[in-house]
Amino acid sequence: MMAAKPKFPVLNIILLAAAAVVLVIAFKFSKGANKPLTILPYYGPKHYNPVTKDTVYHTVLNFHLTDQMGQPVTLDTFSHKIFVANFFFASCPGICKKMNSELEWVTHKFAHNPNVKFVSYTVDPMRDSVPVLAEYAKLHNAIPYQWYFLTGNKDSIYNLAWKSYYSAVHQNGVNFVHSSNLALVDRHGHIRGFYQGTDSADIVRMIADIHALLKEN
């Protein structure tokens, strides 16, 4: 009479297979937990400082403008903050509506984060007075002290656009031409990203990049 084959080898195979599945799942979770931080690039010219032995990156220039509440605003207002900057004008019949509608959606995603701000510079300061900007802010449900609409000296704003944000803005007769780009600025005033303000997919990418900057030291 033939002896019955032992069942233990089969059980061992089943246990080993189960253990392998657990290890694969654990590995996947550990990869997610230890996923390296996204390192965003720096935009603009840079140079090497032989004294500090460090690379010095382009930073946004200081400015003195006025917001929709009539309050003075400078670059120091956003000290150690991450902010998104763009250029628009309140009577703009074209890209501004789409761009600022997209931006409105983003502002509410960071409504409870005091480290993220939004700055919209008008390219038509002669007509975009404080009351006009206040109404425009209401139209886009702007949260006070989170989304700033700025007006002031036209030359200062245009100089800021060209030299700080590399943004194409100019006046052609009664028409104003400006870029629909959004610039992402880190806590140290460095530009870390540019995004097409009318492109929803690019806006989603910008949101991810803001989260990446929030994780930077």
C-alpha cells in the first residue's frame, strides 16, 4: 500500500506566496512614503558668489504699490511666503477672465494656508483705481490678505513685469497687451515656475508645484 503524500509542502508554498504578496504591498507603500521631494528649477540669471561659495539666483525686485483695500503693499508683505503673480486689467475682454477664474479656483484650494498668497498686478493703473480693483476682487470672491490686486505707478509696474517676471506687457494705443503666464515665487523671492494661466492642465501642475515648495526648507 502506497503512503499518502504529505500536505505540508503544499501549505508551505501557499504561505510563502502569501508572504510574497505582503512584501510586494509593503514595498509599494514604503516607496510612496519615502518618495523624494520634487525639486523645482530656478528661473532667470544666476551667478556664483566667491565669498559665500554659493550660487545666487534671480529674485523678484522690491516694489511699492497699493492693493484693493487701499493698503500699501511691498515685497516685504510676502516675506517668507510662497506666492503666484500675474498681470491683468479689470476691463480686459479676453484672457483675463479665464486666467483669473482659474486663479480664483486655486486661491480657494489654499484658503486656509497663510503661507500661500496671490498677487495680480494691473497693467492699466490709470483706470484700475482702488475702488475698481475692490469691485473686481469681489467679482472673483478674493479672500482679503490672500489675493492682492495691485495698482500704482505704471512705469514701476511695467518695469517689474519685464525685469522681475520676464513678462511681456506693453500699451499699444488704447489697448493693453500682456502675457497670460503665472509665475510661482518661493519664500526667498526666486521664480520657480511659469504656467499658462488659461490652461487648466497647467494650473493643476502649478498646484502640485506649490505643494512641493511648501515642503522645501
